[in-house]
Amino acid sequence: MRAAIKLHLVHLTASLLGVLVFSLPAVGYPYRTSFEAPGFNLGAIEGQDGWTGIGQIQDASPSLVNRGTQSLEISQTSTVSRSFVNGPSSGKVYIDGFYRGPTISTLPSASSLGEGSSILVFHDTQGIVALNGDGVGGGTWVSSGIPVSTSGLQRITICQDYSSKTWELYIDQVLAPGGPFGFKDNSITQFNGIDIETSDSGKGYLDDFSATNAVPEFFDNALFDFSLEWDHETGMNETPLDWDLAPVDDQVDGRDLLELLNRVLGQ
Ligand SMILES: [Ca+2]
């Protein structure tokens, strides 16, 4: 079993990864939690609801809670993990959570990292950076251009497609450019876990985490078929719409719908 997602990965050897993953109990997919009582108690995260690693459930920093009174704190220079069984081996998986963590100053070599599918890191000058994997253990880093928050949590949404072995990254509900990205290792055939690793520059915080095949609610504005309107507009040789988000599979951002409606209404 191999971890499929890694957030804020600094250094993770294959052997360390194996120890972590194989020590985990089997827990099911889909999964959703806000790290609240009664499922979670203040104190060490190890063993709580299938999570393992070095961190704790905290309520001392309310600004680092998205909902409720508690969130997961990952200790400095530590890893917290959770594995899943019954993760799909085809189609899409949405991994969603509110996160803030310490940054790194040097991008690691992809080939030096353990096996994974979607990997992103938090860099002090390049912001949130995704790995566009080559499927055979390597890849190139692609900056989202979005800085790492120094105050509140940022919503990180990873949309994985296990059919095409690709993934996309949304930060605070906005699609990061440069995707879809490739998996680092195409040998990972199904979603089976997440690793969150912090650097030596501070602690990480996670709240309202989910791994499901349900489309996050903020996708709702973008998941209607726009093809007829798109064809009509472009077919009339009019000025192209100023897309806020490039159309993907004929699906567009709600802001673009508003622009089209204004166009139709002559405003
Ligand atoms: Ca919470």
C-alpha cells in the first residue's frame, strides 16, 4: 500500500513511508471529519479515528480552526498520516481540507521523494507548488503563484483522476494554473492514503478534511454544460469572452456565466 497524497513534503524516504503506511489500521473511504468531539479528543492524534503520527488535536488557536472548536495540529518536523481502504481505482477522488503549514526554502528533487501520486509543497518565496509528475517517479515543480498564508487557513482541494492518472489543484476554490498534473508514480492505482509532513520552520494545522467522490460544493457553479453557449458565442465571431477560468470540458466558472449573461443582455 502506498500513500497517494503528500502535503508539504520535505523529506520522506521509501522506507519511512513504508513504516508509516503499514502501521496504519484499515479505515474506510469515503471519509469526512472536522476533528471535533466526540470522535476526537484534545491531545495526541496517534490512534484517533485511524490517524497516526506526531501531532495533536488542539483548541488553543481558534484562528487555526475552520469549523467547530478543534483542529489537527501537526508538530514541527513531523508527519501525520491516514490510510484508506476501498478507495476507487478509477474515476475521480476529491481531497479537500483547510490547511496552514510551515514553508520550505528549497524544492526537493522529485526523484528523492517516496512514492506518491499528488504532491504539493509550501515554499517561502514560490508559494504553493504542485508536482507535475512524470508517472515514473520524477516530475517538475509548478508554482501556483499563490503565496502561502501567514495567518489563516487556506482551502486546499485536490481533484485526482485515477482513470487518467492526473490531478488538479484548487486553492481557496480557484483552479491553479498549469494542470492537470501527472501523478508522480503511476504505480499507484487507487487512492489509499494521505501524508502531511511539516518542515523545521513550524507546525501545520488541518481542519474540515474530506476524501470523497462527492464534488465539493464550490464546484457547483462550474459543473454545468456550457458547450452550446460557448459555441454560439465563438461561432458569431464576436469578441471572445474574457474567461476568468479557462473552460475545461465545457465547464466554466460562475463568473464567466455572469459575463455571458451580461453580454446577452447587452450590458
Ligand atoms: Ca474543526
